[in-house]
Amino acid sequence: MKFQFSILLPLLAAMTFCAAAEVRPFNRLSRTFSGSVEGDGGSIAGNVQGWSYENKPVPFTLTDKRAMPVTTLTPQTAQLGNRNPITPFRYKRSAEISDSFSGIAVGTGEILCTSTRDTPGYRWSVAYLNDGDRLKDKINTCFSSKLYLNETPEEPPWVQIRFRKPCMISRIVMARRIDGGGGFPLDFSIQISRDGTNWQTILKKQGYVPEKLNEFTVSPVEAGYIRVVATKLRKESDKVHYFQLQELEVYDRDGINQALAANGGKASSSGSAANDYFQYDYFFDSIFEAGVKHVLTSLPAWPYYGNFLAGGNRHLPEELIANLKYLNDNGVKVQIRLDPSPLYNGVKKGDIDRAIADWAGYNGWFAAQIKDHASSWVIGNELNFHTAFTPDIILRTIRETIRAIREAGYRGPVAVNSALIDFEWTEKILGAGVGNVIDTFNLHIYKEQPRWIIMPEMAGTFMVNGERHWPSEQPYSDFGEEFSAFRELVKKFNPDINFQVTEASVNACEIQKGASGPFSGTYGVSEQAQAKFLIRLYLYNQMLDLGPTFWWVLEPFILQTPWGLIDELGRRRPAWYGLRNFSSVFDTSLRQLKNPERIVSVEGNAPDLFCAVFEKSTGEWLVPLWCAVPMCDENRGEVIHLTFDGIALKEAVAYDLLSGTKQRLNFSNGSAGAKIGDFIIRDYPVVLKLRRK
């Protein structure tokens, strides 16, 4: 039986197949989803209208390394019986691409503020345990463990220093966090070892109340290693516990700090809240080599906001200016968002006028120093989560901030962003006048569904009356329909406003109603499924003409470690390669053709097919195809036959955006058009590059 499909802009949604004589006016995701969890961290079984599969993630808790099962991304043929070679296609660096929708968020803004080729690590890295606080005026150089759900973990966190050589030690100093002391353990022990294997306890404390510096004198003893084990943690908030130290110093009888990195001390831990691997060139090359054109960074408030309030006569770090320039020089545009916590705190305290004036002035002070390196200025963050911010307060904040940054010389676009799509809040703030003063509306989009059914094409989690609602409660059949309605609302107030998705990732959520905070979700999708999700998301958003998409995040970032495209050991995950592959093929120079149903017809079984036709300036076509079904490592694809009506082909090449490989396809030209038979459609995009006669 022969099938054909139509995709009508702007509602580019999933395919429901129909007989040739029956063409549907719009296409949606046709399936309804249900699923069940079996066991405890073991087999996850999901059912999708009669067919099922198993996804077996590696069990983990919030304190584990969060390893996910890895499927080798072996290049696969795109056509049954095709013996043409499968080879890597050429990958483009950021500077080679004129512009694209490829973006990434840098979660740890301190890296841009301080990093050089001598920087020891990310914020919270164990490298800061013995760095001598040499960067303390620029960032909070504090070690932090991973998050623990209770005060007495089954495996207590620890930090240790290996000395350059064994020495006689007599004094130990543990410095608490310089910004408050949170995370200093209630109960802890100090142990020493000569070989790093056999340990001797030399000090124990219980119910300890820390001071800024906590000094302990011990009888002189020879040690090659020292370890601090936190056996009872101090609570930061409900179910949130960390082990944190600003600095660990260990002195010998001559008063020399043998723990200091500059003296040969080597720090390690049971696991930090961030990536303990950092290498300057590798970090930035992970942006450039992925072909990223847009970076979003949230720059920290501490210590810069205090410096500004103290007189504003201190300059921003020269490293920040150099790193922003480095990004620009390599073809990357940088969106700036300043940590808005000082603004939020001031408004919550009721000192609204002062809070807004100080915040606007702070943005102006910042803009005066980095105006030449910012491509967009984002004011605030997820303001719809903060009930103290009425539409009037939001409008005042934006207006005064715009005035300040314009006076400072910044001339680029200004953006505001919302957490999730929030029709009610958006209509209120735009109606209050915000729509007349901003250029861009940034969205944070998550499809919070169980991992066995989550898909990027789904309608997203959304807000109503200040409350979070799940995709299963959506009135829209898919995200294309949801975004189309949202765009129509925004354009009613200002037809010139642009859009971006400045946060997105696989935020699979297995606990919905009654969930709270970081414990509401699980991120145990396989690494291959994460890569498929990213590729589908970026391509789908380009089909919707949504503007740049920014994956959250590039680097491991506290709780969101599994979201990072780089893992804790510095390894690039498959999703990083997926972003590189997408960036190398799709850019903003492509023209999307309307009415692709007049161009291509499909024969065979391809559930929920997505397809578009893009034209290059050379006249070549790019035709991405995929099935919008839940990502599954065991998915082997379906065989279909394609007819390109009324055209003849010179060449057809398939670009696999998961493996980053290409293969020349076999085809035939006939009176009805060009035919590509036995094509394998998968649960991620394979792109046909077609040269016509």
C-alpha cells in the first residue's frame, strides 16, 4: 500500500499515515502513551499502543557517578543491500559556520570569569581544597561534595591530600566556606596514612560548631596522606546535605603547609559536586568543535555585586574579558545573564525601589565593561516562578535595566525568559508593556514525562496560575501546536519579537504529582537516547523556526551532572557528538520549502514520521526523516520506500546525525520521479542530501 503525508507550516508535527486518497490537513503525534515501572531501579518496561520495549538503566542514586549505559555508536547502513562505503562526513567548527540555531549553556559562569590555562577546576572542584584560595576575590573557591539526601550517608564523603613526600605533621587547619559556613560537617574524623591504603584515625569530633578557621594540633606524626571523613553532615535545607571546605591546610614542624598544591599536595575526594577534570583548551574546544554558534552564560553575583555596591571602582576580571573575546574570535556569540539573586532577595524583602535601582545600575556597570562581547542581554531568570514580581515590577525592572545598559553603550537585543510556557503570565506582562521594550522571548522547555515515553516532539511541561502542570495535562497534541499558539499570543502584542529556547534537555520525570525540587526527576536514560533526543530537539525547533536552542548544559553542573555533554571525567558524551553532527549539516542559510507533500511520498510502515525539505543556496535539498517514537537503544528502524515526485536525481547521500557518517544511496529515475527504495527510517534523524538534475 502506498502512503503519503503532508506537513503544513507552522504546525510541523508528527505523521499519521493515511491512504493516498486521504490527505490530512495537519499532522500530529498520533499515539497516546502509557507506561509502568517494574521493580526498584531494575527493568523499566513501557508500552506504546500495543508494542513495548525494555530500557534497563544502570541503577544510581543522587550521590553516585550517575553512569548511564553506553551503546556503541557503530555506523549503520541507511539502505538495505547498500554496499557503498560508510565514511565520516566533514565536521565544522564554529568559525566555519556563518550562523545556525546551535547553542549551548555554560552552567558554571565562574569558569568564564576566572579560567586560564592554569585554572585548576570548575567551581566546587576538589582542586580548590588546597589551592591557597588564590582566586577567592573572583569566585568562591570552595570544595563541595555531591548532594546527599540525609545527614549520615551509608558511604560517608571524604577528602584527602597526598603529600609530595612523607613528612612529620603537627597542625591541621580546616577553613569553612567564606560565604557562611554551610557544609562544614557536624561529625568528622581526621585520618593519616603512609601508603594511602592503611589508615589511622588521629582526631574525632562530634556536634562540632565551626569557626572561620578551625585549627587542630596533634602530636607530631609521619604521614604521606591525610584524609577528612565527614560522618554526619550539616543540613542546608530539607533533604539537602553537603560536605564543604574552603581550604584544608596541613603544617609540618617547620610551619610549612605540606597540603598546598604549590608545595606538591595532591587533592582528591569521594566525589565533588562538579567536574574535577578541567583543561582550558579542551573546555573551549568542546564548544568550537561542536560547531556551536551561541553560548548562554549566567555570570555569578559574588563577589561582583558587592564590589559594585562598594563603589563600582573595581574592574571585572581580565580573564572574563579575555574569554568572552576568545569565544567571539572563534565565531561564537555570547548571551549574558547576570545571576539575579540580589534582585530577587531585595524585592522579597519589600525594598523594591532600592532593589530595582541597584540591579539596573549593576547591569550597567557590567555592560560598560563587556558590551563589545555580548550578543544578547537577558534580564532576570524565570520570573514567573517568583510571585513577588508583579507585571508592574517586572516592567520597571526591565525598563530601568535597559536604560542603564544603553547608557553604558550596549546596543544589542534584550531578552526576558520564562520557566516553561506560561500563557497567563506572558499575557499579563506583555499587556503591562513588556512586549514594547524587549526584543526576544526566551523559553525554558522541558518534556517531563517518564523516561520510557519522553520525546522532544511532545507538548511540554507548562505553567498555569503559578503551578506546574505535566505534558499529560496538555490541551495541545504536540509541541508544534503548543508553540504555534504561544507565538500567536506574543505576536499579538509585538509582531517583531523573536524566540529562543535557552534551556532544554532530557528531564525525564517519573514522579509527577506531589514531586518537588531536584528529587522529582530521574535522568537515567541511556546516553544514546540522550543523543537522539538532542538531535531531534534541535532539528524540530529549526523546523518550527523557533530560533537558537541551548542545551542545558555543556559541563557537569551539580545535580544536573547527567545532562552535561561532558561527563565528570572529561569524556564527551554521545549527545556532544550529536550536537556536532547537527551543527555541521544545518545552518540558518537553509530555506525550508512549504508543502513537502507535493515533493515526496512514502510507502511502508513509518509510525509518526517527521519530515521536512530544506534547500541550500546551491540548489541541493536536505530532507531529514525520523519516526517520533520514544528513543530506544534496541530500535533497529523500519524499511520504507521514497518517491520524489516529478524530479530526477544526480546523487543521493544519507547523513546519519547520530554516528556522524554518510553513505551514497542507490536510486532510480523514472517517469513518476526519483525513487529511493529500502531506506531505513530510524528513531533519530537521517538526512538525505539530494542533487537534482
